[in-house]
Amino acid sequence: MSSILTNNSAMVALQTLKGVNANLAKTQNAISTGKSVSSAKDNAAVWAISKVMESDVESFKGISDSLSLGQSTVAVARQGAETVTDLLTQMKGKIVAAQEENVDRDKIQSDIDALRNQINSVVGAAQFNGLNLLSNKDSEAGSGTVNVLASLDRSGSGVDASDIGIGKQDLGTEAAGLAAGATALSAANNSIAGVGDAAAGAVTGATGAAPTVNTTIGGSAGEAVEVGTAFTIAISASATGAGSPDGSLSNTSALDDIVYVARDGDTAADVAAGLAKAFNKYVREDKGLDYEGTISATSDGNQVSITGADFTGDNFSVAYNEYEYDAARTTIGGGLEDLADISVATDDGVEAALLDIEGLLQTSINAAAEFGSAQGRIETQQSFVSGLTDALKSGIGTLVDADMEEASARLQALQVQQQLSVQALSIANQAPQSLLSLFR
């Protein structure tokens, strides 16, 4: 049946033309934008995935900047620590030269003082954008670690940022101190246990058996100690009388005669080692080098062991005390605080300086090694982030970029289809005109 009101052929041809035009528009859009999925309506799932990945790419650009800043900061600190190591090496050479008696020790001491001042200058200047990794004297918890944003970790539950933690390595020469008026914690409230816990405990020996007493700090070697907390050892009740010199020590007169003040990041093991070192220094200054190792302290984890002389009876008494941080009375010392006491003016001073400089050198070498390791890790992470960013960009392109060869071929095919569809519609529209001949 033919009708002048309904032209089914024309409708079919028109729908075909509309479909061809829609595909042609989509292909032209892909060619002009370079994307097969340029909006959510093209492919909602793929578009959503690509947008998440694009946001990650933008985030990794910020991470790359953070790593560059961190790398520069650590590089400055490493250079500073290496320079301090070189200066300490020069100082060691001066100290070795001073071992000879027929030298001008005053001139050598002047050179040592100049090197010490230069170390202070290096440590003070080794900062980048106001951050100095060679100083760790802030009393704020967490100030001893600097976190560098390193990556984004995406999971099904969301995104977490991960950091590279860089510990400060103090190479300052300021001495730790605790001023009069500070109040010690009671035995019930402190973290000390063993001989001398907040009260004098005797170091008692017998002939042929040097006495040893043990005291622990904290519950375990790795237990964190609050920054600024001070620990002291007081000497009292030293033995006197005939035969007692081998076991006697001068009583401590100030709170900071034997003191260690915790830096941020210190553990109970660090405190124990610091107290043992301070005790040995006090013995050496009080009794001379002849007693080095005879009356001494050692640390094993968070335990401090004090050994007296081979002397019958009480050698001396020790009391360990703990003090909470007090900004007015507590001074956090530098890692090279013993540098201030180095003097080659006397024979004992020369020998003591040679002993001290070895420990100071090791401290600076360890600091430089720590910074070198951190810098290497940051550079590795920088390389990884750069490669990861490229991989993400490539993945996004695989999802949404148009295949231009395919788009070009499809465009030509659709243009031919469009022409044929227009021709078919024209023929379909002319079909009802044949009905006119029936009315002539």
C-alpha cells in the first residue's frame, strides 16, 4: 500500500542518516580531541578510571617537588657532616703532634680552638630553607625526625601518603646541663631500677674482686625517652682512710657533673650509653688517666654497669636520678659536646684529647653515613616516582586516546555512508510523486 501521509522508506533512510551523522560526529570529535573517551558520556567507567589516574599523576608531580626539596636538604647536611669529619681529622693530627713534649703546645691549642670554631660555623650554616639537620636540640616531641613526602599508596579503602623519615644528627658542641633547683622524680615515678634508684647505693668490693653494680633505664633498650628528660649520677660517701685512694672518688658537687639529657628520638639505650660515657669522663677528670678502665661504667642495652676498684669495703656510693624537662634549668647538649674540653696544655690533657677525638670522629662519621644513606634512598625514590608517573600517563593514554589510523579510516567510511544515506533519503522522498500519475 502506498501513502502520501506515511513514507516508511523515507523514515528508514532518515534514521540511517541520523545514525551515520552521530557516528561521524563522534569520529570527528575523537580526531579533533585526540581522545576516544573525552567525557563521561563516551564511556563512564573508563572516564572515571582515567580521571582517578590523572589525579594521581598530578599528585606525583607534587611528590617529585617534595623529594627534590628533601634531597637538597639532606645533601647540605651530608656535606656539612663530611666537612666536620675533615676538620676533626685535622684536629686529630694536631693532637697527635702535641704528644711530643718538645713542641709549642700553646700554638697547637690555638689551632685546635680555631678548628673547633670552624666546626661551630659549619654546623650553624648547614641549613636549607631554614632547616638544619645537624642540630637536634628542640624540646618539641618529633622535632628530631624530618619526614619527606615520598609516595601515595592507593588501595580499595582510599589513599595514604608515605614518607621517608630522616633523623637529625646533632654535631653541636654545646654541653648538656642541669641547673640547681631542678626536682628529681621519686623512685616510684621515675624509669630507673636497680642500685642507686633515686637513693645512694654503695659500690662495695672485696680484695681480689672488683665490685660491679647494675642499674637499668626504662623497660627496654628500644623504649623511647621523652625529649629533654635529664638523667644524672651522683657520687657520694667515697671511701677514706688508709689504703682507700684506689677506690675513692670525689663527691659530685653539681647536678650536671654526670648528666645526660635526652634528645628527640633517643631511646633508653642511648641514655644508658650517655650516662656511662659521662661517668667515665668524670672518673678521668677526677682521678686521672691511670684509672681509665679501673673505675668505669659500661652500658649494655638499657643497663648501666659501674665497676669499682679492687678495694675491700665501700668504694663509693652512686645515686641515679631522673628529671622532667624544664626550659629554665635543662640544656640539651650537642653530639660533639666533649670538643669543648679538649686541651693539649698538659700531658694528661694530651692523652685525654687523643681518647676523646676518636669518639668525636666516629660520631661525625656516623652522621655523614646516615645522611648519605638517606640521600641515596631519596634519589632512588625520585627515579621511581619519575618512572611511575610516565607509566601512569601511558596507561591513561591506552584507556582514552584515540587510534588515529583507525579514526581516519572510519571517517572516510562514514563520509561515504553519509553520502549514500542522503541519496537514499532523496530517493525515498521522491517515491510518493509516482502517485501523481494515477490522478491524471
